[in-house]
Amino acid sequence: MSDPPEDSHQLLPISAIGEAGLLQVVQRYCPEQVVGDDAAVLAVPQGQLVVTTDVLVEGVHFSNLTTPPHAVGWRAATANLSDLAAMGSRPHSLLVGLGLPPSTPVAWVEELYQGIQACCAPWGCQVVGGDLCRSPQRFVAITALGSVQPGRAIERKRAQPGDWLIVTGPHGDARAGLELLLHPEQGSIVPAAQQQLIRAHQYPQPRLDLLPLLAAIPDPMRLAGMDTSDGLADALVQVCQASGVAARIEAERIPISEALQQVFPAQALEWALYGGEDFQLLLSAEPSVAQYLLEKLPGAAWIGEVTGWDPQGTVRLDNGQILSRQQAFQHF
Amino acid sequence: MSDPPEDSHQLLPISAIGEAGLLQVVQRYCPEQVVGDDAAVLAVPQGQLVVTTDVLVEGVHFSNLTTPPHAVGWRAATANLSDLAAMGSRPHSLLVGLGLPPSTPVAWVEELYQGIQACCAPWGCQVVGGDLCRSPQRFVAITALGSVQPGRAIERKRAQPGDWLIVTGPHGDARAGLELLLHPEQGSIVPAAQQQLIRAHQYPQPRLDLLPLLAAIPDPMRLAGMDTSDGLADALVQVCQASGVAARIEAERIPISEALQQVFPAQALEWALYGGEDFQLLLSAEPSVAQYLLEKLPGAAWIGEVTGWDPQGTVRLDNGQILSRQQAFQHF
């Protein structure tokens, strides 16, 4: 157990190399100078600290059927980085808590870490610590740290009447990809489109490409928003309720990918509104700022506007339908 | 589900109040200004950032048999605060990820948070965020943030020949308390002592009282150590291996409480070495610094010394026995 694990150990269960062996495997994915103590010591990022935690549980958020371990790691990292993006915050470091049955192959853990690293590395973000423990059910609990300059965080409660509502990209693809993984016989057979939808489910991109654009927005930065991880309808209602405003959404302006239209035309709008896990951002901004973001962000689209103050936070589609959070993914 | 949860909701399962209702319950334990967005925005603590994650799983680290929810929260918080103490780091904030079966009573979650808060509050540490999700198995994944001045962190690798090895308090009590909870018929019947041991298991104290003493240690602070959460033997071997030194321990100097001696005289030394979860600190310091800490820290004791350089990190009891990590709690 004190030998460093070799690649031949990858097919073994983690119980065969023990906690110490597994620690050596995962520490390869961390900067050497921060691991090996009770806690990691980091340089403090400039500005304010932004912190978020997301937990993914096997059988609830992922399964071997739908998500290979590399994609589990990627999605767990994206869930956290997307929260940082939604705050306008630059990612700094990640901590990874894992619950693992002893029968888990070493390769499963290593591929999970590779997925986390592949998602984080382009943004200069590193895994700096974590915890490994035995659990009957696999789960991944990631905490992400980021930074933001004071007064430059994007908050949910800042939407105002007259704002445009924009999204950073298409919605519904992740839900469609999950459907194809669970029920491969569903939908029209368009192989390239099907692959694109599956990829949207397994490898969602955190929209951190928003960050460099924020510098051009003058002080005070009056930009509201959140990520759409629980669905676009949920995000719209949450932003409007937090801000005490009403909104009108033009349903046909919600961006839906060609792939989704081809494979699941009947379900496309429903999944765009309620599917979740697309990890796009919903933003509410005065028209000049929204216009600037629409020009600079590939895939972004205007979907509606904030029509007035409203303590109920009513969100209405142009056909009169009022959106609610009830249809969103219910955790309990 | 949109009504704020009342105390009468406490007996309900969390599925009856839903995620939104449960969020309202747990957000009562967070400062109002930091919750309600995708991530929490915090003032950056001065100095370097210190971060650590610990995961506790029901059936592995706790059960209803041994640990009421208030104590689960307390112990989860202590596991993290103890890691910060072992780094010489001042705690700042906590993030709490919870995996919960839908049948979990609302009261269980609320008592867990009360336990976390009770453990943190004396140290000026607050819960600033987290995540709630459905899971067949309950688990608690806590991340703690702290701060330390550059060059003032306590590291494992700094032990040197001539150092004294000291511990901050008695060992073995937590293991004995667990034994009494699992097998109430075990041990001698000494009710007050039994209660003390059970309390040591359910409500261990993070040794953050070390922190104010560190200011008196001159620069550069050459203090090595770690917490003894996986047992004193494990901590001794880890510090010696990380530092490349050998140590000699006088077994009869390892502090063992009168309660442990009374109830489990035959197992006392074994549990002191290998029991774990006492959340004391092992420190290695030059004799003058060790002397100062022994005078100032109630319950602290000299247990041995670093005898020389040794790449193997050999730790020998005065009876010749060599300590190993093999007998420590194996996670897998």
C-alpha cells in the first residue's frame, strides 16, 4: 500500500490500494505545494471572495448509463464554475469531496479527476484539496472559490423595469441529451444532431467567457442574473421574485438549437423552459448593456423584457401563460 | 410550499415542504446578506487563505444510534475547524453540502444546522452557503475557509531532531464513547465517566484555543504538527514521514483521561494510539516553544521527542514497538 500506484492499478478496486494509495492517485491532479497538510494554504485572490458548493449524487444526478466518470467530473466542475460565472466571478480553486463504494475502480476516480481538470484548466482554476470517504452511494461534493471586485458581482435582485432579458445560449439541449441516453429509441434519427445533444448533457460549458466583457460595463455595474441550471423558467421566476419585477417573455425568441428542433420538435420549448442543466446564464440589463453583450457573446439572444415593479415576480409568456417554478426539477 | 415554514413543520419530512421550503429553514442559519445568489460573496480575510473539506457519511461516520443530528452537525464542523486549528489558521466561514433522503424530518436538518452553528459561533465563524440534494444515504460535506499570516502556518514537514513532541489533550476518549454507544454493556459502570466519554465522541472540541498562543512564537515560526483525527499513531507517523525524522514516544506519558482509565483500563492505550476522532493536535517544536505551549494549554502533555533524521519516519515506543498507520481507521 506504500508503493506509488502504477497504471496497472487502474483496473483494481480502490479497496485494493487503500486510502493512502488513492490519495497518491488524486494528488497528481493538485499542485504539489498545496497538498499533504490538514488544509491547503492559498494566495488570497484580489477583491472579494466568492464561494459556492454543489453536490452530485449517483442515481440522482448521474449514472453509469448516462455519464462516464470523465463527464461526471466535467459536469460537477461546470456546476460550480457556472455559479461563479453567474456572479461575474473569476474562478480560483476547487475542493473535491468524494463518497465512494470500496468496489469503485481506481480508473473511475482517476477519470473523474481528469474530467474536473479538463473543465477547470482553461480558466486557470486548480484542484487544491478535498476528502475521500467510503459511502454506499457515489457522490461528488465540489466547492469552488473565485474572486470579484467590490461592486462588480452580478446579483439576482438588481433587475429593473425597462431591462432587457437575455440568455447566453440555447436551452433544452441537455434535457434532450439525457432523454437520448436513457431512451435511445426516442426522437428523430439524426445522428449528428443526436451526438450534439448528448454532448450538451455530458459536457456543458460554464459561460465564463462572459467575464472579460464585464470590464467594459461602467460603474456601478447594474447587471442582474443567475445561471439556468434548474431550467430557464426557474431562473426567470427567481430573478423576477428577487428583484420584485414582472417580465414578459417572447417564447419564440428563446434560442433552441437546430439539433433539438430536428430530434425533438414537439418537446423543444417545454425542455427549453423546464429541462435544466444547460448551464447558460440569464441576464437582466439596461438595453445598451444588453445590446453590447448580445453583440459580443456568441449564441446570446434577447428573450423578453422587464415590464414593471411586481412584488410577486410574475413572468408571463406572450401567449399569457404564467411561468412557475413548480415544473422545475424538484430535489425532494 | 411558498409559505415560510413554521415550527409545526418540524415533524414533517422534507419532501412535504420541498426544496424551496427547506432552503428557507437552513437560510435562517446564514447571514442574510450572503444567501440567495448563485454563490456567496465574502470579505477576503487578511493573510493567506486556508481551505479544507471533510465529508461524513451516515452508516460510516455516524448513525442515529450513536449521534443525534445536533451532534452530527457539531462533529462535522469540528472535523473542519480542527483542520484549520492544525494549520494555525483562524476560521472564517463554512459551506455545507447535504445529501438527504426525502423522508428526512425537517427537524433533523434544523438540529444539524444548530449543531454546526453552536460549534462555529464561539470562533466567529459563520455558515455562508451550501447545497441541498436528494440522496439515498445521508451525508454532510463541509468546506471551511480560514486565514493565516504568511509564514505562520503549521506544517507537517517541519519537525526537526531535538524537537519535543506534545499533544494538546487526552486521547482515546472518543473511541471509548463510541464503544459505549454501540455496546452499552461494555466497560466498567461508572456513570459520570461514561457520560464524559460519550460526550467526547459526540461533542469533540476543535483546539482553536491554540491560536492566540501562536502570536508569542517568534518568526520564523518553526512549528510542525497536524490534528489527530485519524488517531495519534497515524499523526505521529505522518508528521515524521513528512519531515523525514525518527521519533521516540514514552507510552506512559500519552495523556489518558481518568474516565477512560476507569471504564476501559485494558483498552486505554490501544484506543489512545489508534482510536481517532479525538480532534486534538500533535505538535513538534523546539523545547523552549514546546515548554511555553505546555504551560499555556490546559491538558497538553509532552509525549516524546524527535531523535534524528530518518527518511522512513520511524516512530518507536519506549518498549521498542514501531508504530504504523495500518491500524488506523481505513476509509476503504
